[in-house]
Amino acid sequence: MTVAVAVVVSLVFSTTALAIGVSRSTSLGAARFGADLMVLPTATPGAYTNLKVASPIFVVPPSNQYLNGSAQLEIRRISGVDAVSAQLYVTTLNASEGFTSPLRLVAFDPQTDFTIQPWLSPSANTNLDRDTALAGSATGLKPGDRVSWSGVALKVVGVLEPTNSSADNTVFFPIKTAYEVAQNRSTQTQFTSGEVSGLMIKLARGATLQDIDPRLRASLPPYTTVQPAELAHQTKVETAGIATYELLVSGVMGGSVIILISLLFSMTVNERRRHLGLLRSLGATKGFVFRSVFMEAALVALLGGVLGLALGEVVLILAGNYVEGAFGITLLPLSLLEVNILGVISVLTGVGMGAAGAAYPVLLAARLDPYEAIRKGE
């Protein structure tokens, strides 16, 4: 019985942890595909143009042409559009301003962004306020450094992981801060409050530019669209089947273990029939007999649960290594609190199965007639 409970608990623990890790890793990977579509002001007045680029799209290019940022409210309502986020190219900071290499300064909307912040480390704890910024991996900046622009000292609170794009040489800060500077009459900027350099668009699954183009044209003046060579729609790694299969196995084994425990305790009760009969004849109540045998089953199941946690950790390591090698992803580990909660739930599952399997045999034991139990147990 102990071994059976240990096996099921190990599968419950490892399967759940693996499923959570896979889900988090694939979600993070999908979030880092960048925009499906970038809308920029047209280079040719009155003309709609469409460009394709070989690399993913994370940040707007330098430009002194702008779109009306309020258009994103209408674009969000277009069927086939999953998300819209504005970006504003502000300026390029060069060596004369204290930097070893040119750094682009780009304002973005942290509330709607889906191309920049996914490149923060999963363990990063950043809170973007008015005078804070995120730095690309190649800027040479680190948390705590400051970047000055138009009287605003932006404090770097996070550094992005490498994207192999122009975002690596860019400093990002809240677009509201840029608009506040533009509204200050003592400061001259090329843009005005509410203008944006481009709109990042994330399409709904299965949607294409052709699906949304008619309504996009109704929302904006002539524009240029930029697309990756192949749309990087969110694609989940087909590892969900592994976790589903293990979960199914856990369910089948759980049912089998309950039946096995019931049979084992039926045999135990039958072998100890005379002993239980003597207890009843000496004055032990049915409740006492029930609690004694039931606690025995629960303790055996608890021992199996604890052993199952150790076995589950081994299974999780082996399964995790297989998934990472076979699918080329890095599983995001659970926090200590999550591991503790999952461990407690797994052990309680094992104890619950032990209790469920032993319930009927224990009930029969409590109902034994003392005389018949002693006579048949001889």
C-alpha cells in the first residue's frame, strides 16, 4: 500500500510541476515573438505601402513623422486585433552626452506593451514610474544608472535580455513622461502630446493583415505597414500532451490504488478478525475500532505520500531534462512557496486515497460481532 500511494503521489507532484513549468515557458516564448504588424506614417504622401522584414519587430525606427495616437482606441475594436501598443521615437543620445555608443530613446506605454517587457528576466521585479526606464542589453547601463533628457533624469530599473535587434541599443521610458515634456513650453520637442511614431499590433490567432486592412484604413490616414517575413503567431510547444498523458496515468493509477488499498485492508481486517473481536468483547466501542484501523490506514498513506514526494522530485528532474532537450525550451522553476503548496496537496491526495480505499473495510471491521469474530478468527 505504501509503495502504491508513493507512486501516485510522485506522479501527481511531478506532472503538475511539469505542466506549470511548460505552460510558463511556452507562454514567455510566445510573448517574445514581437509584433505581428507595425503601422508607421507613410513615406509617400497619400500612399499605402506594405513592407516585410526578416527579423522580429520590437521597436519603432527613428523618424520625425507621426501618427495620431488616439487611433489605437479604434484599432483595438477591430475584429482580428488582439492588442495594440504605441511607441514614440524621441531622440538618439550620442557620445557627446556621455555615452560610449549612440543610444536610442524610445517612449512606450507600459500598460499595453507586449514587445518590450516580455524581455525582462522572469525574476525581475520592476515598477515603471514617471522617471524610470528600461535599458537594452547592449546599452552598458545597469539598474540604478540615470539617463538625462530634456531636464528629466530617467532611472534605469531593469535591463532587458538580448533580443539581437535595435532594442538592445535602446532605452525605453513611459510615454506619459514624454508627453509631459512636450507640454512644457520651455522645452522644444519634434512631437506633440498624443502623437506616436508607430503602433505595434498583435493579431488574433488566424487573423491576417488582409482581414483587418479595410477597417485599419478607415481608422488612420495613409500609412506603411511592416510585417515579419512570416507572422510569428503564438505557437505553443506540443509538450502539453506529455503532461496530459501523465495526468491521465495518475488518474488511472489513483483509481487502481484505491481499489488495491480496499482489497489489502479487507485482507488485513480478515486476518485480524479474532483480535478485533477480542477488543470488542473487552468493551471497545465500534467507534474505537473504526478510529484505530482508520488511523492506521491514514498513517500508512501519509508515509507513502512523503516517500512519493522524494520520488516525484526525481521524476520531475528526469522529465524536465527530457522536455528541455527534446523541445529546446527552458522550464521556468516553481517558487519555494509553490513547491511547498504543491507538495502538501500531493501528500493530502495520497492520504485521501488511502482513507477512501480503507473506508469500507474499516467500516466492516467496526461492525463485526465479537462472538462471530472470535470464532471465525480461530
